[in-house]
Amino acid sequence: MLLLQDGRLLGALDLDSPAFNWFNAADQAGLKQLASVFVAETDFE
């Protein structure tokens, strides 16, 4: 998952799992929300 702010690439959130298709749609939604909070609350200057 790319971490973007105002179209600028800040980084990526990359998670590994012990099995293929380990994460589901609810996991993805929660991780997107987590990434959004991280970008909003971090000073990338």
C-alpha cells in the first residue's frame, strides 16, 4: 500500500503473511485507515 500525501510518494506499507490470501477485505480497510492516520499525523519534512 502506497503512502501518498498531496500526490507525493512518502513510502509504502508492506506486510507479509504466513499464508497466501491471509488478509481479507476488512483487514485491507483497516490497514488503509491506519495508513491514512499515519500519513496525516507524521511530519515528512
